[in-house]
Amino acid sequence: MKFHKKILKNGMRVMFVPMKNIQTVTVMVLVETGSEYENKKNNGISHFLEHMCFKGTERRPSAKIISQELDRIGAENNAFTGNEYTGYYAKAHQKHLNTILDVISDIYLNPNIPQAELEKEKGVIIEEINMYEDLPQRKVEDVLDNLLYGDQPAGFSIAGPKENIRKLAAKDLIQYRHDHYVAEATVLVVAGQFNEKKLLPLIEKTFKRISQNPKKKKTKTISKQSKPAIKIHFKATDQSHLRLAFRSFNIYDKRYWSLSLLSAILGNGMSSRLFQKMREELGICYYISASNRAHLDRGHFVISIGSAKERAGEAITAILAEVKKIKDKLVDDEELKKAKEYRIGHLFLNLEGSDDFADFYGDQEVTRQPILTPEECVKEIKKVTAKDIQKVAREIFRKEKINLAVVGPYKNPKQFLPLLKI
């Protein structure tokens, strides 16, 4: 799949991803800001601003008008805020490309942020936070981030604390947007059917007046550890939700592909080692998975499980036993081949729509990675050897790198400490 990149005179980057055999087109705008660009006092502001951008512009003065215009053409649209970037997108039939480009660019470039609407939206966001608090499988992710990174932006929640949300004023969001929504930090991706020669002048005209202020840098994450660490969030639940995490590497590290296959072998798919051991053999859980979460200046490999509260200790011991096995013994050829085919298969399963391709290329560009096509990703996956996997497993699966985050009916972290050994 070919792509073209264009840097406009104002410094904004544009990615064109032509797709001839598809009838849809996606317009996605990504900006380099998220919870890791915040501080303790304004944590949650990136997510709040994302919400407020849909509240209206001068040309489309209400959220209802925006949604009606997109609904009228059968478009899908949404937005998201992450640790390191925020995104806005719409997807529609290719004949509506100009409309979705106009709407998405308008809410990105020209949002109204009236105080009255902001006060109403505070209630919405606080209820969103309450929802996450009531979902232990989601809450444990925030507990893990705080355990790993503590009182720095990487350890903050994306939604922020409720007390911050209550204090934010329109002027705060306007200033934050002024500081971060700038040309140098912005990427526009168009994926699907379009005429690039006709589209580029329209994009240049549309984004001509985007702010050219200097891009703000995020705070560098400090990631260090010398002994096992545990953090518990008490909740009176029947099921305990556990995350066993090991510090790994950032998104630019070449060991990324070895870690990707390591996660496939351990905890991706119903034939993976952890699924077979924990669910099929021990009957200890309904869900279990493994993944490597790589960020700009940090990373961690995490194993996720929900188990009966009485069997949490048994679950930890069994997981770490499987971790030790993959350190001690090389993966055989058959299992390695299966893991590679699984990873390649899911790569393409996740690239079925124009929105998937917009996200695939946009993510690489906004995080300033060397951009790989899906075919180039396949080549990287195929290069990985059993020795590469064992080497990276031995590098990250060490006692002093173990982190255990728990949501469940426990109060004393020390009860789990003796179990944290490999």
C-alpha cells in the first residue's frame, strides 16, 4: 500500500493513502498532545478540549448542527485522546470527501468554547470518569500507569481527576489549544478514494491560517526500578483484576518486533500459552492477554487477567511460571511460525477500512516513527528468530522489573510480594 507525504509551507504534514478498491474515504486530523503534555493542575484538559471541539464553530454554532450535517451523508465520526496525541476523524462515501474535510477541519481549527457549554460538559466528563471508576477492568489500567510512572504525566489518567475538571474554565482550554494545536504538531491523513491533485490545493487553502506557533515539548518520562512493586486499589468485587507488567522499550526500539511475537506466543489467541494454561487447564479466568505497550520514551510489557478473588495468588504464580519457561527454553519452529502468522494475519485484519489505514499511517507519522507499509511490517515480523525472542524475554522478565497492579477486595500489598519472583 503506497502513501504520499506532503509538508505544507506552514509546516503541517499531510499523508495521502490512496485506496482504489474501496468506496469510502476517511479524513483524520491528529495533533501531538495528550495527557503526557499536561501537568498535575491541568491533567484532563486534552480530553476535555477534544469534547469541546464538537460543541460548535462560527459556521456551525452547535453540536446538533455538526452531527446533523454528518448524519445527513451517512458519515461515521469520532474523536479520541491518548497519552501522546489526540485525533478527530470522519468517514463517508468518497463522494462526500469535501464535506467531511470541511467539517473536521472546521471543528479542529475554529471551535467555539463558550463557558455555558463547558459547564454542561463538565457533568458529562465527570460521569465518564465515574463510569471508568465503576469498571474494575478499566480502573486497573490507571492503577498500573500510576504504579509504573507515579507523579509525572505518564502516570496520570487521560480523563484527569474530577477536581481538575470542576476547576477548568474556557480561558484554560483556549490557552491550551493555542499552545498545542499548531501546524508543526498537526498531521492530516486522507485515506480511501480521492484525486490528490485536486485535493491538495483545497487542503492548503483550508489550513492556510492554522497557527504557526512553536510546538510544545512533552515532559521526559523517568522510568526506573530496582525492586518489585505493587499497587492495590481496594474494591469489593467477586473478581480480582490483575496486571503484571515489566518495563520494556520505546516505540523506536528495534526489539519492538521481538516483543510483538513474544506477546503473541504468551497471550494472544486461544492457543497461546497463557490462555491454554490459565483458562483451559486451570480454569482460573475468563480473560487473559499479553501485550507490549510502546510509547515515545518508555514502554512496558503487560499480562492482563481477571480471576476469582480467592485464586489471585495462584494466578500470579502460574503466570510467572510460564514467563520463566519462555526465558529458559527456546521457542520451537512450529510455535514461532504460528506466532508470526497470527501477527501477520491480525495486521491485515486490522486494515480493512479507510479509517484503519488512516490510523495506521497517521499513528506512525504523528509519533515521528520511520513509516513502514504493512508489507514492510511483515518483513520485520519474518526476520525475528527464536533466539531474538528468548533474548528480549531475558532482558525484560527480571524480578526487579516486576510490577503488579490489582483492583479487588485486598488492602495489604505485602500478601502478594513473596509471589513476585521469576
